[in-house]
Amino acid sequence: KNLLFKAEEYIHRYPVCWRCGNELVFRLVDEWFISMGAKLDKPVEEITDEEKGKNLRYQIMDVTRKIRWIPAFGLQQELDWLRNMEDWMISKKRYWGLALPIWECNKCGMFEVIGSEKELESRAVEGWEIFKGHTPHRPWIDAVRIRCPKCGTLISRIADVGNPWLDAGIVAYSTLNYRFDPNYWESWFPADFICESLPGQFRNWFYSMLAMSTIMTQRSPFLNCLGHGSVLAEDGREMHKSWGNAIWFDDAVENMGADVMRWMYCITKHESNMLFGY
């Protein structure tokens, strides 16, 4: 019909494996999310307590404002992330990882989130003897089946494992024995100080700790947060082994000397990136 206007080759961006360089294939899958709540079209000061009670993002924002951020612009970056983020995807299509404690009924669609090993033991209909004594990982946890509270069907755990940031986010509770010794936990909580790289952590570790602690206790998991920049190659690019521009620490010390490197780091503004080379 002579409807084709033009055919040509063009350059476009396409994702590849960062290790081997092979092209990636897009795959559409179902995942599990924690709802952050709606983005309200009004100033934060006008949001009511009732609205906040139904909206996790604004609860986390209130907790975030109680923290001392170093540098100070860290507060605004974290708030910007919370203000604009979508629901938090917490599942991974992997075998290894902490199993999500969600049992789903394929018959009626009901799902149950189990809160502890004690609860799981009391609900278990089969498979507990296989899981007992193991950590909550596959394949042992997958042996446990419970009854659907709605239709009575025998149901299994979903195949997904948790996003690693769930593990990282709960560190202020899990490492202080929160579940078994709350008095000990209270004596150490919150942490006085944490330190991490600025790029990425506003939406990763800082965020996951804030989200988990807000859900658990409505309290900040740390009082002070210091963020630092990254060490980059001389031309401003990231260092990668595959790019051939990585400088190993032992090599740098051998060429420059440890004291020179210490002095160099001490005089650099912690929030700034450092271009490194010799």
C-alpha cells in the first residue's frame, strides 16, 4: 500500500549483563509490594493525622525529620525520595535468600503473613518436622503447609524470597535481639551514628532502615547520619575491573604510601567525590 515512510538503522540504549556483556531479555512477572500510600496533592503541613495513619510515606517522612543529616542536604534528598517513590517491591525471583513469610491460597486468593516461628509452628499442618532446627531458607521452609483460614484448603508458602534490603533495613532490630530481649534492645536503640555512601543509599539502606523502623515502632533507628562521596577514576568514571581502570588498595599503598592516602582522605570534603589516580 506504499504506507512505509522510511526505514533506517538507529543507535539506542539497551540493557546488558554487567559481568559478561550479553544482552538481557525483559521478563514480565508478578511481585509483592508494601504499599506506600497515595501521593497527596497538598503541602505536607496540611496533611492530617488521619491521612498519615493511612499513608506510610508521610509517617516515614515525619521520622526522617528527627534525624541529624550530615551534610544537611541529605534530609531534603531523603524527603524527595519518599515524596516521589512508588510502592516498595519486596520480592525476588531467586532461590537463595530469606523466605518471605507469606502463605497464599490458590483456591480463594486469601494470603497469610506469618509473624514468627512460634506462630508458624502453631499453624503448621505438615512439614514442621522438616523445617525445625533450620533457618528460614529454602528448601526447608517450603515444606511447611498451613490451612487457609477462609476456605480450609491446605496452602504453601509463595516461591519468592525477600529483597536483600529487607534484611539490611531491619538491622537495628535483628542485631539487638529485639524479639527475645526487648530490654536489651531498648538500652541500645536507636544507634547514635551511621555512615554510608551518598549515591544510592537514600533509596536503599537509609530508606529501608527508616521504613522498617517506622512500621515497627514509629521511631528513628539512628540519630545521626553521615554520607560520603565515592572514589572515582581520574577521568571521573567509576572504577570497574571489566573496564580495566580499577586501582587495588594494596597497589595504591605500595605506590603512594599509606600515610599519603590517609592525609588525602582527611583533607577531602566527605560529601564530595574524589578523583583518584597516579
